[in-house]
Amino acid sequence: MPESLGPKVYSWLDERLGLSPILELALKKRVPDHKHSFWYYWGGITLFFFIVMCFTGVLLLLYYRPGDGAYESVQQINTQIKFGWLIRSIHSWSANLMVAAAFVHMFSTFFMKAYRAPREFLWWSGFGLLSLAMVFGFSGYLLPMDDLAYFATKVGLSIPAVMPVVGPWIADLVRGGPDITAYTISRFFALHVVILPALFIPLLLLHLGLVQQHGMSIPESEQQKPEAERKSIPFFPNFVFKDLAVWLVALNVLALLAVAFPWPLGPAADPLAPAPADIHPEWYFMSSFQILKAFGGWFPGVVGEFLGIAFFNAGVVLWALVPLFDPNTKSGQWGRRVTWFGFVVLAVLIVTTIWGYAVLPAVAH
Amino acid sequence: MSENQNTSGSTEQGASSERRTFLKVAACGVGAAWAGMVGYPIYRYIASPVEEAASADVVTEVEVEKGAELPKNAALMFKFGTKPAMLIHHDDDTWSAFLAVCTHLGCTPAYQPEEKRIFCPCHSGVYDAHSGANVAGPPPKPLPQFKVAVADGKVVVSRA
């Protein structure tokens, strides 16, 4: 490889940039190969969708105008600008596919117990990345300022507002006033394109760096095999090419969805109009939305809301702390309990999400 | 015997290197096709305002709003397609219209009624107010002139 660059050019660069150790590492690196290897690709798929979003996001910045003309500018992107509908559709679809891929990645690492020592910080940085991704989704959802965006944000921001004492104060600061206005759009825009990327990218680099440092985790069934029987493939070129092939599949799926189901733009938000009957958040907030609604039904008043939020947050905290109470392979009995906990969490998420969609009234748009 | 083996071995080698070249070319071709498919919509998306401006520039005729109300020895700026243009009503009741883009470095010049000339403040370029000829300063070419038709209280400017 380097020879084709011209040995002189390569050695000139190598002396100044220290390429050899990196190249050596890349050539020496191996990736475990076993019957669960399929799940190794999901982190890469998530990364792919993130890269697509960075590119399409910059393209959208060319025409999007935050503030009072936000809706009109998205309308212009959708109808006037050549292929604007496609760029916007790809941005929205890859956002959804990225969150979906991140969930698959998270649950696969959970059930393969990849969060165990020494990989606790991989779990925590991944947890932080998914949390930021959801704030990305929430803030991006408002930017077109159509009716669904407006009411979903209104409902979403009423959740921190129920926190005692500081809640309303925080919600007002985030909104820039008691109502969702052009100020809110500008704040969410700054969050979406400056603050979140500035937090997300360093955390992502930490996450990727830790994968290089610790290598891929192998599941328990592999760990029990003697080292000589464990199979692996070279990172370069075998795994890289496989990864690229998977990315190509991801790109195809993304392109098909974005073209076959162009992302819609509803009517402009009207603060005086009643909320659409089928108002609901993005699917990845549906579970928490439905849990809050259910608790609100079981325990009327503020008690229900408080219990719903407490239940959900307790689950999230337990989930984040899992490396602490299932630290290593020796934690046998605990290990099985944690696996069951994972099944329960997965079941609750799926059931409440389906439940949430099932109780939505059917409305033709 | 051994010679035979050798030749069959080398043809096999030849076939596999041919296959390798074919695969390389095919992979590059598919890669280029992909890059084109991804790149084409992105290019059109970025170039969208350029295309829009180009289609707006196809304009050949513009009616100057309130042009007929223009007093003598005065000028009125208007838009011809996407670019600024200048309508001048001379003392002798003749009319001139020019593209108001200085041929030096693209500034917008102004009519000076005292000197009865067109002056570009950026680098002190001077044009004749009747013909648009570059008479002083750095402008290398005269200002492009339009035809002016005044009738029924309307001023219509068209490409010459």
C-alpha cells in the first residue's frame, strides 16, 4: 500500500506524522469471528447514519432560516430547491434509522455483557451518545415549525415543567418565554447545530478510541473456549470491507425509504389552532409518552405524573449503572438476573410503544 | 510433462490476473456510478439558486414602473432580470437605459445630473450619459445599452 504512494513521499510523511505505528496497528488488529459477530456491525451502522446526518445537515443549513421564516424556508427546501425534498427526507430518515441502530447496538452489547470490566466507560459513553442523539431528535423535530412539530415540542417541554419549584423556570428558559415562538426555534437551532455537535463529537471519539484500546468484547460462550479455538479475522482488509458492504446496504435502505416515503411537512404551526387529534412524539419517545399517559390514568392529578416520571427515570438510572452490579464473569447469579432485567426493559419498551400507537385515533392527513 | 504443467500453471496465473484486473475495473466503475448517483442530486441542490438566477436573466423586456414620471435630467434605477439597470431622461427629452454594472469591477455606477455623466465611485470611472461610452478612468468597455420605448405613459426597456 504505502509503496504505491512512492516510498519517498511515504517516509517524508511518516517522519512527520508518525504513520507507521498506526498502520502497523491497523494491519495487526484482528476482530473476533463467531456466531454472534453479526452484532458487531451495528455500532458501525449507527456511525454511518451519523455521518450521513452531518453531511445532509450542512446541506440543509444552506437554505434553512431559523426564526420567523423557518416554516417558509423548509417549504422552499421541499418545493423549490432542486432535490431539496430528498436531502431533507434523507436527513430525517437517517435520524430515525440512527436511533434505531443505536438501540440495536445497545441491546446487543447489553445481552453480550460487553459493558463488563474493563469496558464500563464504553457503556457510559454510549449511554451519553444515545441520550444526546435523542436530544438531537427532539430539537430537530421543532425546526420545521409545522403543526406536529409545534405541539410535540409543547408537550415535550411540559414534562420538565412538572418538576417542583425549578421545573417551570427551566421550561421557560428553554422556550425563551411561556410559549413556543421564534425565540424557541432559534434556541433549538443553536442547540441542534452547535451545542449538541460540540458535545457529541468528542464523546464519539472517546467511544471509538476505547473500542480500539480494549478491542471487541466477546460473549461468554466464546470466553469459555480455550484461546486456541477462538477464531478471528484481520481488521484490514477483511473486516473493513465487510463493514463497507454493510454501509452500502444501509445507504440503499436509507435511499429507498427516503424516496419511497418522502418526509412530510404539515401545515404551518398555528398557536391558536387546536392540537391535531393524533398528536404524538417520535417513535423513540413513544414508550415514555405512553408510560406517562398510563400513570396519569391510574393516579389522577400531579401524583400520576410524578410517579410516571419517577418510574421511567428509575429504569434509566438502573440501566446506566448496570456495569456496577454486573461487573465481571464471576458475578454468575447476578449476571443471570441482569439478563432478565434486560428482557423486562426490552419488553416494557416494546409493549408501551405498541400500546401508544394502538390508542392513537386514526386521522387522515 | 513438466513443461506442460508449467504452461498450464502460467495460463492459470494469466487468467487469475485477468480476473483481478476485471474485478478492479468493475469495482472502480461501480464506485464511480455510486459517487455520481450520490453527487448529482447534491450538486443540483447546491446549484439551485444559480439555476434560478440564470432563468431569471433570460428576461428580454422590462416595463419600468413609474418610468414616465421621471423628470428631465434625472435617472431611475430598476431591475433588469437579476441585475441593476439605469433609466436616464435627458434634457433634450431623449431617453437612455444601461445595465448599471461597471465594466471595470462590477460596482453600480450613478447618474450625476450636475455633470450630466455616469460616474462609478469605486474607482472614478466615467461614462457618457447618452451612449454609455467609457470616457475616463479605468473602465475598459462601454456600459451595455438597452432600447427604450416611451408610449402611452409607459416606458419599456428591452435588450438591444
